[in-house]
Amino acid sequence: MDRKKRRFIMRVSILSILAVAVGYVFYSNFFQAEATSISEGEEAPNFALHNMEGERVELADYEGQGVFLNFWGTFCPPCEREMPYMENQYQAYQDEGVEILAVNVGESRLTIDRFVDRHNLTFPVLMDEGEDVKDHYGIRPLPTTFLINEDQEVERIITGGMTEDHIEGYMEEIKPSQ
């Protein structure tokens, strides 16, 4: 009886340790991660992605301009709501030295293309198929937007959906001084 009891205690101990380890891994990966790994005031890390036309686009290509860097997905209702507002402000600010780069995370070209056509979007839409840029920037919720100034520094990080008035104010905030 004593031997069975020791074996039982040993098994329960091992299973408990495994359960705690697995729980910690899930907790640290899904609930404890910071919203972003890039902070306001830091230089925005350069990246290269392809746009819908298959051309390679780098963030560094926009040095000297303000960049409204928006991470989004077609499955995200707040993302869909803000796209027409972004398009309106893109039309208003594209000659003011402000660029919108909309980075889709992890979806197929066909899905993105249908979405872009449905909303008549004309600003650059980039494809982060492997979600490498999303991970590098530490994006958790969608949408997340980085306001990047003409010196390639992150002015502000916005998580969640935006109104057109918000977007207009943000575009004004990153408009280069001329």
C-alpha cells in the first residue's frame, strides 16, 4: 500500500509540474505580451513588403514624409469601418507629404484584392503574408496604427478603430514641416 501511494504521489507531482509549465507557456504567449514592442519616440524599424501590384515597398522609401502605417485584416469590423475614412484623408493629404501604408496581416491576395475593390481603395496596400512585420512591430489587436514622422520616428501608436475626424487630425500631426 505504501508503494502504491508513493507512485501515485510521484505521478500527480509530475503531471502537476507539466500542467503548470504548459499553463505558463500559454499565459506568457497569449495574455502577457505587450501591445507593441516599438515605443513612441523610437525610430520605426524598416521593413520591405510587396504591394498588390507585386512591387517591393520599404518604409525607408518614405523618409522625409509622414507615414500613417495601419495594420489591418478584412475580418476586422473596425478595420473595415475606417477604410473609407482613410481613403478620404489619403486623397486630401497625398500632396501634403503624408502617405498611408495599409499592411494586411496574413490573408491571401484574392481576399485582399476583393476587399480593396469593394472599398475602392487607392492608397498602397501591402501584404504581410507571413506576419513577420506584424510580429516585429509587436501588433496584438487589429487595427493598430503607427504615426511616423518625416524623420522615421514613431510619434504615436493607436489601437482600435478611428473616426474620420481622428484620422484627419493624425494626418495633420505627421504632415512634414516645409
